Amino acid sequence: MKLKDIATIAVLGVIGFALGMGVGMITGMFGALSMYVSAGFAAFFVGPVYVIMARKVQKRGTAFCFWLIYGVLYALMGFAVATPLCLIAGIVAEIIAGDYGSKKRVWLSFSASMFIYSMHMIVFVLVLGSDGLATFVESISLEQAQQMVAMYTVDMMVACVLINIVTELLAGRFGVFINDKFFEKGTKESRLG
């Protein structure tokens, strides 16, 4: 991987993170509804950035570095507990993407890794509980953590999983569409394929 590739990944990784956080802040205003739609809606903004980056660089390690940037930025924000999940998302994305030559594999790479990332609050609630959340996440008080744990019922978690499967798949496909439409104009491949 060349320095230019690393710079491309770094810049687009930070842009993707900023877009995802910005959309997450906006959807956070929807209260409890945001637990269902926040990551899925943000994926429609992050997906094109990820696909453009993956198709432009097309080198092993690209997806992992993208998610590594996410994890580092989360750690800098005091949410280091998200970093391991971002690294897992990066490993899965890297395995699925292969050599980055297939748009479908890039699409599925994003969708799978974003799904893993989108499950972070459910994983934290199940693994850490309210005491662990309050301990490991600096921005969450014990009272907030207790409210979150109470809100994440089995029905709600199942709904979140199903909604995120659908939205992450659509967002990955949307990323390929945007890349094809505006960044790979010379391609003769069908827009639907």
C-alpha cells in the first residue's frame, strides 16, 4: 500500500466517521426511535464513502484501516469500548472484500461490517450491563445506562437486528450506485448488477 492509498483511506475514513456521527446526532433527537434507525440511516451516508474508498484504493487492508480509524476516533472520544467491535467489523469486511475487484463483494463487505458496528449498543448492553456501561463509557451515567438496559428488551433487539440487516444491505447497494454514477463513469457494467 502506497502513502497515497493510506492518505485516501485516512481522509475518507474520517469523513465517513464524521458523517456517521452527524447523522447519529440528528437521529438521536428521535428518542427511543433512534435505537432502531440511527445506524441504519447513517449507513446511507457512510456507504458511498466506504465504497468509493474501497474501489479507488483496491488493496488488501483497506477495509480494516477504515474500521481501525473508526475505532481510534471512538477511543479519542472516550468510547474506547467500541474499538474492539470496530476491529472485528474491519476483519470481517476485509475477508468479504477479497481483492476489491468485485463491486458485489465490496457492497457486502460494507453491509456486513456496518451491521456488526450497528449492533454495538446491543452488544454493550448484553455484555456490560448498566454497571459496565457506566464504567467503560465516560459519557454515560449510571442512570442513563440503567435506562438503556431497561429499553433493550428482547423484542426491541430483534426488531433492531432485522431493521439493520435490511438498511445495511440497502445502504451498501446505495454506496455502489453512487460510486458507479459519479466516480466510475467509464464502466460498462450494468447499474443494476
